[in-house]
Amino acid sequence: MPRSEEAEWWANAVYEAIQEVPPGKVTSYGHIARLLGEPQRPRQVGVCLKVLASPESGSHFNSNTVPWQRIINSKGMISHRSGPGSAERQAEALAQEGVEVTTDSMGEMYVDFSRYGWFPSQLPSEGTDEQP
DNA sequence: TCTATGACCACAG
DNA sequence: CCTGTGGCCATAG
């Protein structure tokens, strides 16, 4: 069984799981991995989002049909990545659907899990991460 | 093939 | 409350 088929199965599962996150709520990479029965692979969830197709690509799963902005890290923080400003775009997308994003003195952006977290049938094991 | 890297996470000190 | 460590595994070069 080729690795590429495995990878495709995984990516599809990730995108479908993310589509279950309701508007105005957020969850973590690790929680998506746990929902799929692969608690050891939160990193691969991030990879799937990184390679998420653009809307023009015509793919069934793209950045319009998958609410990528609702996935943040286990500390409630919007993770930064290579592209400058990408974290800011995520914060803006969240604010647009009513999620309050706070910025600390270091410029890191946080979401309050106790108000906006979505963790069905389990807690994020940290549960209450608040901003100072 | 092998190495390096990374939208992560839990656990030790 | 820090920083470090080990684990994970698809991608890129």
C-alpha cells in the first residue's frame, strides 16, 4: 500500500474533521489528531493545513471549504509560520466570526479556550489557558 | 537514500 | 514559569 494513499486518506480525514468545528469556536491540532484516533500525530495535522489548496485550485477541500482558521495550538495561541502576516490573517478570520483574539506584550495572539474552545467528549487536558 | 525541517504536544527539570 | 527533550512523520533538497 503506497505511502501516497495513506497520506491522502489522512489529509481527507483531517479536512473532514476540521469541518466539524462550529463557527465561532476553535480547537487544537492535537485534538483533531485525537479525534482521528492518531493522538501521536498533531504535527501532521499542521502539515495538512500548510498544503491546503487555494480556492482557485478547484479542489473539493480548499481554504474556503475548510475552516483552517479554527485550528490553533494546545496553548490557545495562534502559531506562527514562514509567511509573514499569516498569523494576522488567521486572527482576522477568527475575529470576523466573533472569536475574541488578544495580543500580549510579546505580540503573540491568544484565544480563550474556556470561552471559544470546542473539545467534544474530552477536555484539552489543559482546559483553562487564559491570557494575563 | 539520507538529512533537515516543521501551522505540534506532553512531560521533566 | 521557564527551557529542554523525545516523539511523530510528511516534504523538500
